[in-house]
Amino acid sequence: MFFYIAHQQTSLLRGAGLCLLALSAHDLHAQTQSETLRHMRETRTIVLAYREGLLPISGMDANRQTTGYALELCLRIAEATRLQLKLPQLKVEYLAVDGNNRFTALTERRADIECGNTTNSAQRREKYAFSQPHLFASTRMLVRADSGIRNWPDLLNRRVAVLKGGTAVPQVRRRSELRALNITLAEVNLLSEAIAMLQDGRVDAVVASDVSLLGRRAEMPRPETYIVTGEALSVEQYGLMMRKEDVDFKQIVNRELVRLFDSGEIYRIYDRWFMQPIDARHASLNLPMSPLLKQAIRFPSDKALD
């Protein structure tokens, strides 16, 4: 009888110990998940990273105010985070990033979310998390209207500017190798640098997302002298980018985006940035919402096309 009771007590203690270990592991995992939100509580700040010179997606308007379609979505997310954390004094700070340091801004915890036009790709998902898609675009090129360049074979032996760290780099290299085009790539950090190179003749084309190129064309002094052309090299699914371990923050992000989708507010936000003039310096893109984005709004999912 004594042996039976002792055995039962040992089993109970072992079971309790296993439960405590399981709870400890769960608590540790929860702490890892909550680090970003805990930091927001401590600093009473959320930091939004944005790309310069990419209006209507993100950038500075004519009054030098940080603004844009992706930033407006992030501001809604900041408000949702403020309510979730019960921090009415949570303030918003902005961090300007480029094609390269947008990633390190997250890994080094200088920003909490990147509000731009970063493609949700399989390679990037190994290190980063992405929200529901907020935009779809295609990789095309901006050229002078009188250049005679209309499609990729016309870039034979030409010089092309691309954004360093962007998905256009491998895409153009692959097209050049497959078609023996001998394209010379000039990699730059900012789209404004690439546009300047096109304007003064240092490159023959700028390859990037058609949305970004149309945005830059709209603010040129004589936009009719440039065209966005070329067969689409790819379809890019843009998501708001976060640290991979920020599971709880990603839930807030996606919940707020789905709220905007379900309420129909996303259509008004999109129309304001893509179907109307942004300001006196930026003409309207007249770019209707794509069928892919309409589908993503109807059936929200953060699964990527690839």
C-alpha cells in the first residue's frame, strides 16, 4: 500500500513538473512574441518605416509632410495598436529607409513596421513577416517616349537603373541572360537617383514597379515625354513588413486591414491616392484598383502568390 501511494505521489509530482515546464516554455514563447508590443508600452512609441520618393505609396508631399497610401494604412494600424495596448498617449514616429536598409531597420529594431512597397516573396518570408496584401504591381520600365524602347528586346546593349536590393535586379538579369541582351545594370538606393540618371542620359531605362514609376512620372515637369512600358516581368504582391517573431503585432495589423476591407473604407483610401491628384505637385495616376487587389479584399489572406 505504501509503495502504491508513493508511486502515485511520484507520478503526480512528475506530472506537475512537466506541466510547469510546459507553462514555462509557453511563457517564454509569449515573451518572445510580445517583445515589440512591450517595447511600445515602455517607450509609448510606434515607429513606421517608409520609403522616400515613392508617392502615392509613401514619401513627402508638396508641404514636406510624410504621407502616402501605405503610410495611411499604417497610421490606422497605429491607432488600432493604441487601442489594443490601452495607450492613448502612444505616439507615431517615422523612419526614412531605402531599398537596402529597410530590412536592417526591422532586424535592428529601429522600426516596428515597414510601410512601403516591399514584395512578399518566399525568400523574404524566411526572415520577415508580411501582412495581408495592400497592393499588387508589375515590374516594367520607364523610358523616354522618343527613345524607341517599347519592350525588353529593345534594351539590347543598353544601360538600366534598378533599385539595389529590389526584386527587379534578378528579374532583369535573368531576362538579359535568357535573351542575350547584354544589359548593364546600375544599382541605386533611391528611385529618385534612378530617375535623375534617366533624365540626364546616364541610363536608357529605369526598371521598377509600374505603380512607383507612374508615381514618379506624374510629378515630372513634362510627364508626356516619358512612358511606362514593357511586358510585365512579374506580378508583385506588396505587404506591410514586420519582424518574423512579431506574431501578436501581426495579428493587430491584419485585424485592422480586414476591418478596412470589410467596411469598404479601403476603396475610399485607394481612390484618394490612385484616382485623384495627391497635391499640386503630383497629378493623378488614374490607376483603377486591380482585379487581384479586389479579390484579396474580398477573401483576405496573407498567403503569397508564389
